[in-house]
Amino acid sequence: MTRPTISDAAVRASTGRVWDEWFALLDAAGADAMAHPQIAAYLHERHDLSGWWSQMVTVAYEQARGRRQPHQTPRGYQVGVSKTVPVSVQRLFAAWHDPAARRAWLGDETLTVRRATPAASMRVTWGDQTNVDVTFWDKGAAKSSVQVQHSKLVDRADVETRRAFWRAALTRLAACLRGEPPRP
């Protein structure tokens, strides 16, 4: 059984119940025979959980009952990695959006930028047709962060491979933004 990453105390504070209470309630309601949207709707409509908490409890239940693995979604697996850097969000965005600047830290990876909102987000199709969603956060005049969500991955091994890839890539990005020479 996979244990949720959010603590019982945090769940109780936000929902009024701990994980085992939610799981027992869902078992009694027949959630083992329900599809994901039905479980989430049941939690929202019958137990007045917000949309976010309805999804969180549903995913935790599915993982606890072996119906879903960590990082698994209906469209494959996904992984997220983030990094805070000592530059403005505009400069961070430019390091992603400008192909020459991006090449300095990402190399010759094949990708297509589908949509870009300056200093806010990018949607990218990776060379292998997986999706990369990039979100930029302004943390002040000389500090920002980037979150990368890579989805449509094949399996949990792919999750770990991509996690390692993005951690290394974002470390190179931070070094380039600090003016350090790029490392392989």
C-alpha cells in the first residue's frame, strides 16, 4: 500500500478526517467499483470537499488500494522538478524562450514550444512527443523559480530518468544564469 505524502494532521486540518477515515468511508461507499471521476464527484457532492481536495483524496485512495501508482495519471506518468535561481523572472523566462540561450544549458534537445506566456509559462512538446509544462514564479527583484512538469511518460522508470535529467538541466540553467561556464 502506498502512503500519501500529505500528513494525517494536514489532511484533518483541511478536510476534517485523516487518510484512513477517508479510505474507510470510500470503501463503505463502494468506491472500489467507481471510476476516478465518480469518486471525486462523490467526495465533492456528498462530503463538501473542494475540487482540489476531492482529487487529492481520490488519487490517494486509488494509490492506497493499488489502482494507481505514484506519478501515474490517466495519460501515463508525470514528474515535476523545480529550481529557484537568483535572477528576475523575465531573465529566467528568456533563458527558456530564446533558442540560443536555451541551447547553452539544455543542449541540442529537440522540442517545440506550443505556447509561451512571457514570464509566466510555456507549453512544450518534447522530441519524443511527451509534454513539458513550464511555470515561472516571480520571487522578487532578483529571485525567481521555475517548475517543470514532464508528462505522458511511459512508466515509473521513465519518471526517475526524467527526474534526473531535469535536475541536472536546471542545475546547468542556474549556473548559466549566474554566469558560470556550462558543464556537460
